[in-house]
Amino acid sequence: MTVYIARRLLEGFVTLVALSFVVFGSVHLTGDPARFLLPISNDHDEAVYEAQKKAYGLDKPFIIQYANFLYKAVQLDFGNSFTARRPVREILLERIPATVHLALSGMVLAIVIGVPLGIISAVKRDTILDRVCKTFAIFGMAAPQFWVAIMLIIVLAGYLDLLPAYGRGDTQGWLPEWSQIPDMIRHLILPAFVLALAIIAAIMRLARSAMLEVLDSDYVKFAQVKGMSDRVVIWKHAARNALIPVITFGGISLAGLLNGSVVVEVVFAWPGVGLMLLEGVLSNNFPQVEGAIMVSGAAYILTALIVDIMYGYADPRVRPN
Amino acid sequence: MATSDLVLENAQPQLSWRGRLAEKRLPWIPIAVLLVLLACAAFAHWLAPHDPTSLNVINSKLAPFESREHLLGTDVLGRDMLSRLIYGARTTVQISVTALALGAVIGTVIGLVSGYWGSWADAVLMRITDAALGFPTILLALVVVVIMNPGPPAIILAVLLTVWARFARMIRGDVLTVKGYDFVTLARITGVKAPIILWRHIFPNVANTLMVITSLMVGQIILLEAALSFLGLGLSPGAPAWGIMVAEGQEVILDVWWLSLFPGVAITVVVLAFNFFGDWLRDYLDPKLRRAR
């Protein structure tokens, strides 16, 4: 097990370094940040250009610049955002809580909706309820997130005026005041649901097929023959075993959620890291892009790592040798 | 006489071509949807009633079925929605097919090589494959766009980078099984060269898997392409692509709701059709892969 953890840690570390190299290298391939920063009227003034280059350390060799980038990246120091004219680090620290809130709420929704629906769907197999659940799952996997989001905004926020259409409301940082909690939740519902939709569908299918298999097994039949109530057999005996694959999948999809949120953040103007990343990409704002990608990449790799290690503890078959 | 004929017929149940076709349980509705999609893509310039990019401010924001000229209405700039949808099918097919074909070829070659040679080549290739699989797709796509600037090549490359690894993984697994069969060993003993063994003896045996993954991947690729277009990373704004059309509609959702509705429905229907078709193909070609109900 120690060997397994050490190997996974090493793999995660190598992926992260590779990511940093690709991100840093790609920014250097796309063009010259120093020239981009020049005022347009001054385009031909070479002295200003050289000074600008020196100020940002862009006159040094590539490998030194890369080492410098790594050294600073560890401290979340990515320089100043070109558009916002303040440190990327400050923006990151504002944006990270928003994305984490969104991803965690999405995960909670996916489990709270997906698991019971899957189990009920298996127990009431071939009834109308089962069919409705199955149809929902099929559509949940086929409909594009951004479109479902817009349709929900039109109906729930526009015509019915039940929920806010965009933004995070007055919430800022990690924990809002008690009085702001209802407002925070109202703003979270739509984005979290859209983010969770595909995972709800997948978890439901998984829970349903696992449950069907378990319900068919001897020990469940024995418990029924013994005269135990359906409620106990289903929720205590069968569901516990059926949930093992669901838990694995849930862990993997949490890592995906942290990043799948780019689209959702854009549609709902949710002030998170994903929106910051897209704004950076569309405006050639290199420090902001580097910061946002490195943070989301690191979060993704770290979450996948933790899930893998926990799963290694839970299921001995995953461990190598 | 009549009875003996009947007995004979029962003894040899020879199905007519209709019967054989029925036995395959072809998914007719998905196939019809896919044919319509392909027809729209191929003959967009004949099928579309109007130019998808010509502006017509006098007739802007027409509701669907309001005018016989513009069946599905017009957008804010008076462009015909139906024509834009038809041309959007062409964009979708062009980008998805290119990315998918490139991904399938590259992934298959890597899977074949990796599975057949084994040893260090396998170790290196599979490490790279794992890294590619472990990378979030949208993030990868954004890195690509940073390098290449928005446009169809950027989207194709982004999709390609996420797709090839899935092919390589699955094909390699199949090759490992086929490699152990006697006919491969015999071919090797008789001195057949490796490329010929791979092409003649191994590839035909993994072709089924290849077709199944391809058909199951199409839906995901279309969704990814639409999401990237929606984020403004693909064709320039105003071009007829379904993702862009949804994005244009978002700016005026309460005013002109049909702008976002129709392209989204188109994406969903097409993805559904591909998913159903892929499921059917998997069950038909490879019962082993069949999922639990």
C-alpha cells in the first residue's frame, strides 16, 4: 500500500509538472507578452519595448524564465493580471471559494438525487416511475449543459421569477453571514443542478443496474424468505452493497466537476475560477490564464489522487500486486 | 399436400430478407435522424431556403411560423433560423467527423503497436495515454486555444487530444487478447512480418471494438464541440454553428426565446440518435460488452 501511494504521488507530481511546462510553453509560443502590453500608438518604439521586456523578466533565457515561473507558481504568484491591473493571486483567492461551493453543491445534489432515484427505479422495475427515471437519465446524458441552463433560466428565472438567473448574490469568500445563507442557496440551486445533471444521470443508471444485480442475489432472497420487511431488505441489505460502484464513480466525477464548471460558470456568470480562465483566454491575459489553469489542474490532479488512494484502502483489488 | 408443405416450411425456417432485417432490430428512428443530419450537412446549400448569414433587419425577430418565408423565425439580425440550423449541421458534421477520424486512426495505431510489441513501448505509450485520459477535457481545449487562437483547427485539435487515448486504451486491451490466439502465434512462427500480422490478422479482430467505440464517442464529441463553440473558442461569432447559435440566443433569452431553443433541440436529438445507435451496434456486434439492462 505504501508503494502504491508513493507511486500515485509521483505520478500526480509528474502530471502537474508536465501541465506547468505545457502551460508556460504555450504562452511563450503564442507570441510575445511584452509586445502585447505596449500601448498601440507606441508600437514601433523599441526602447519602450526593451524596457517592458526587462521589467517582466522576458529578456532572460526560456529555461530560467520557466524556473522562475515554477518558483513563483508554488506561492500562487503569477504576476499582475493585464486587464484587472492587480495580482492574479488576489483574484484567485476571491474566485476559488465560489468554484468550490459550486462543485460541492453539485456533488451533493448528484448523490442526493441520483442514488435514491436509481434504487427506487430498480425496486419498482418496469413501472411508470422506472420509465420516467430512465428517460430522464437518457436525456440528462444527451442534452448539452449550457442549453439546459439557458432553458431553466428562461422558465424558472424569467417567466416564473422563482430563482435568480445569474451570479452569486451578496455572498463573498468561504462562509457568508447567517442571514445571507438563504440568498446563497437560492443563487446556488440552478448552477449546481445543471452542473450535476449529467452525473445524476450516470449515478442513477449505475445505482439501478447494481441494485438489480444485488436484488437477484441469494442473500437478498433469503432475507425476504425469512420474512423481513421490504424496507429493511432494500435499504439495509441490498442498497449497501449496490452502492460500492456508485461511490467509486462519485469520487471520480467530483474531480471532473471542479473543471466541468467552466461552462456552467460562464452561463450563470458565476464568479469562479472557470469564468476567470475563459475571460483570460479570450483577452490574451497570460498571467490570469496561467494562474487559473495551474490552480484548476492542481485541484483536479489532487482530487483524483485522494480518491484513488482512498479507493485503494477500500478495495484491495485495485492495489498493484 | 398443404399440410406437408407446412411441415417442410417449419423444418427449415428460412427467413425472407424482410424477416432477417426484422431480426436485427435496427433502430429505425435514430437511423432516420442520422440520415437527415447527413443530408443537411451534404446538401445544405440546396436545402436551406435562405443564405444563413445574410442580414435582413426589417424581418428581424420573427417568431416561428409567423411568416411562411421563415418557418422557424429569424434572429436579432433577421437571419433565417431554419437555414442557420441546416448549415449548423454541416459545421457539426465537418468538425466531429474530422476529429473523430483522426482520433480513431491515431488511437488505433498506438493501441495496436502498444498491445502487440509490449515491453518498454507499451509502458511509455500507456503512461502517455493515462496522462491524456486523466486530463480534464475543457481545460485541455482552453490550453489548445491559447496556443492556436480560436477557430475550427483549434477545436479539432482539442477534441482529438482527448479522443485518441480512449481508442488506444480499448484497442490495446483487445490486441492483448487476440495476440494470444493460435493463428497469431502460427503466423509469427512461419515468419510473417509484424506489420502484416497486425494488419491482416489482428486488425480484423479488433475492428468490431473500433466501430463500437467510434459510434459511442460521436455523441460526446458533438457535445464537446458544441460546448467549445458556445464558449466562443470555435468559428467566429455569427457563423452558423449550433453552439454559437445558443450563445447568441442567450443575450436575448426573454425577448426571443426560440433562438436558443432550436439549436439546443437539434444538438440533443442528434446526440440521442448517436447514443441509441451506438448502444444497438454494441449489442449487435459484441454481446460480451453488453451492459446489465
